[in-house]
Amino acid sequence: MTENKIKALKLFKDNHSFNQAVFATIGSQLGITESDAIAIAAGFGDGMCYQGRTCGAVTGAYMALGLLSRKKYSKAEDIKENTYQLITGFNKKFTAKHKTTICNDLLGVNMSKQSGIDKAKEEGLFVSKCPRFVTSAISILEKQL
């Protein structure tokens, strides 16, 4: 397991969401402090703040890809276009492995309902499934870096 994967999983174990763990791990290598990355990513966990939408590991990766684009380009339009291309490539690799980037589908529960969140906790899904999504996101990002 790479240092990045170990760091991201440790951040999660220290009560950070998966998007914070991914973004802080990779973002710190791209010029943003870990504490700033954690603050910026605070609202994107659990499928976009308990909506069951895009997986937190994925949204953390998207933010990191934006920073990566900023390293290569200075014009806002170029940063945006490059980021879109990187995200498209990331999505293809992530969905090839996990079939989707949607939190509800990845976990098999409705994260927009308290009953779904409770079920995910009771079944240990955040511990049994989510670390795989984090390590996949980190693996894909490491190749793109």
C-alpha cells in the first residue's frame, strides 16, 4: 500500500470524510495545506452532504484534479478544460472498477434518508466498502500525477 493510501485511510479513521481524506492527501502535494483542504472539502462527503450522489472519494479526487490543472495552466478556461478531461479519464477508470461513482449505488443504501445512513452504519459499510473507493481514487490520482 502506498504512503498516500495509508495517509488517506488514517485521515478517515481520524474522523474526516473520504473526500477530505483524498483531497487533503493529494492536495498537500499540489500546493494546498492539509488543513485548508479539509476545510474546503468539508461539505462534499457522504454523497454530497448526505444526498447519496457522487461518492466522497470521487469528489475529493475531482478537487485534486483541479489543483493539478492549475499547476499546468494559468488561464481559467484552460484549467477548466484540462480538469474536465482529467475527470473524464478518472471516471472511466473508477467506474470500470466499481461500476458507478454514485454513493447510493456503491453502498446499496439511500444516503439521503436517515434510515439509509443508519443501515450503512449498522452494516459497517463505511468500514467494509468505502476504503476500497478511497484506495481506488488514490491509485488513479497517483497515475495522473
